[in-house]
Amino acid sequence: MKNSFKIVLFVLAFGLMLIARQPAVAQCAQCAAQVETNAQSGSSKTKGLNNGILFLLAAPYLAVAIGGYVWYKKYRRKDVKLDIRSEKLHLN
């Protein structure tokens, strides 16, 4: 039951991220001015520049996600034994 709930929650969160995305315009002031000038003159290179910036932005996040997944799979404990005492603990 817990596993299916986690999967449904993950799919829901991922779906909301895909639906709620907005275009990002991540450029410095000089690049933005140059791209705006080129866009007004009819050049189609502006979309490629924005896509390249987003690609370079996503690469570090992807690398960290892959590293975290590998770490999780490699160092996950499978044989954890919990010895819980049956008597109550008195703090007085």
C-alpha cells in the first residue's frame, strides 16, 4: 500500500511540473539586447539560444540526480534489524 501511494504521488507531482511549466528567458543583459535585435530583424536563432541555455542549466541537475540514484542503490541497507524492548521506558 505504501509503495503504490509513493508511485501515485510521484506521478502526480511530475505531471503537475509538466503542466505548470513556463518558458524561461535566462540571459545576461548584453545577450538579451543582441537576441532582441536579431528577433526584430527576423532571425530565428533566438529560440536556439534560449534552448541552449536551458540545456546547459539542466545538465548539473541531471548529474546530481544520477549520482544520488547510484548512491541510494549502492549504500541502501537491506538487512537492518530493529530490537525494540517490550517493557516501557520510565523517565522519572
